[in-house]
Amino acid sequence: MTPAGHSAHHKKVIIPILLTCAGYACYNLSDAGTKQLVSPTGSNLYFAQVMLTSATMIVFFMGLYGWFREGKKKAFRTKKPGLLLIRALMSQFNTLCNLFAFPHIHLTTFYTLVFTSPFWVALISAYFFKDKLDKRRMGVIMFGFCVILFLFRPGGNLFNGWALLILLSSFVYSWQLLVVRHIGSGESRSFMYLCGAVLNILVALPFLGAHYVPLTLNEWLIFIGVGFINSVGLLCVSYAFQEAPSASVVAPYHYTQIIWGALLGFYLFKEVPNPETMGGAVLLILAGLYLIRHETRKAALKPPEA
């Protein structure tokens, strides 16, 4: 490979992969910090206070990024307000699901259920957007859901309402990904995330009331850290998916979250993943990777449009 080719490969492949890994690691740290704030063994703060304070931090950091990186003329304007509102509402729903469920489930369980998203995306695209669903694609999707049904069987480790709430959140998150795809890369990333954060603030305010408690220095540091890390993660993943040659180049690195989730769960919350959950996570990862590989090969064999 020539030096010029090596430089282009580095910019288009290596850097997006590294940013993807860093972005999802930031998500892990953000989730762990949020779990610490709402957990009975941690700060045990009321959900509205966590929503309000976390969203305020994101508004601050995203506002700074948009102002200095994109400029005020681009950062705080949009041509697709309807889609941004839909995306913000879906993000709001996911935030509420996570806040309510985090105190009751392990981080490894959370990420195992999140890994159903590729299967939801494929089904939604086929049913609502008329994407073709061939036999292999359908087989992989059915296999993934058989794994989930096994984990959710009566008497199984995930047979509870909190895990079902996260599964529902994963379904809504999959819709959110498709909405973001329709929004396109021409819109301001910072403004898109600002809209979601502002909606969080508006929803949280009426519920706060007498539930507000003064925060300790340690809690303020966690909130600031979560806001900053979450903002960095959003920007890293957005940049990686926009700059990579295709989404399939960086999408598999989403599954690195199970590694960080297991480590953070063990060291911060003394959570020991059970064999069933870890086995289910491995099977879902393998199925997801096969689905990504299959979609990549189909795209490569598709004849170019005239």
C-alpha cells in the first residue's frame, strides 16, 4: 500500500473504528454513572432530578460544541423539525425506561437486551419500509428472538418486568436509529441531541417538586462526568458512522459494550453475570455479526444504479 493509500485507509477505516470503540466505552461509563445515581445502594436520587440534571449537562456541553465547532448559524437551526421532535420523543422514552430499570437489573443483562436492536431494525425495515427479507436474514432474526425467548422463559433469569422494559426500550431505540437515518448527515448533530435534552428537562420539571435534594460534591462530579462523557460518546459514534466507508465497518464494535458492561458491573456494583445471560449475549453477538456480514455481502453484489 502506498503512503497516500495507507493515510486514506487510516482516516476512513482505522480512525472511525477507534472512535466507535471509544464512543461505546463512553456510553458504558455514562450508564454506570447513571445507575450509581439511581441505585438504592448508591445515591438513590429521584428519577426526575437525575433526568433534569443530566439533561442540563448535555445542553451545556452540546451547546458549547455547537457554538464553537459548527457556528451559531448552523448549530441551532434545522430543516426537519418534525423528525427531530420524533427522535427526541423516542429518546425521552428510552431515558425513562433506563432510569426506572437500572436499579433492578445488572449491566450485563441491560446490554444483552440492547443487542436485540439489529434484529428489530431488520424487521421494522422489512415491514414498514418494504426492505426485502430473504431466508438467511429471516433465519438469523428468528434465531436471535429464540435466544431471547429462552432467556425470558418462566423461571429464567430474565423473567421480570424490568428486563421487559429494557427490551421495549431496545425496540423504540431501533425506531430511533431509523429516524436518525432519515434525518441524514446534513443536520446539526449538536442540535439534534440538544432537542432531546431540552425535552428531558421539560418532562422532568413537573415531577421534581418536593423530591429535589441538595447534591453532594461527589454527586455533582458524577453528573458533570456523565454529561461530558455522554456528549463525547454521542459525537464519536456519530462521526464514526458518517466517516466510515459503510456502517458495516464500524457496527460490529457496538458489541464491545458487553466487555465494559461486565467489568463495570463487577467492580462498581459487585454484579456477577450468570452463565445463561453471558451465553445469551454471546449467541446474540454472533447472530448480529452474521447479519451484518450478510448485509455487507448483499450490498457488494447489488448492481450499481443507472
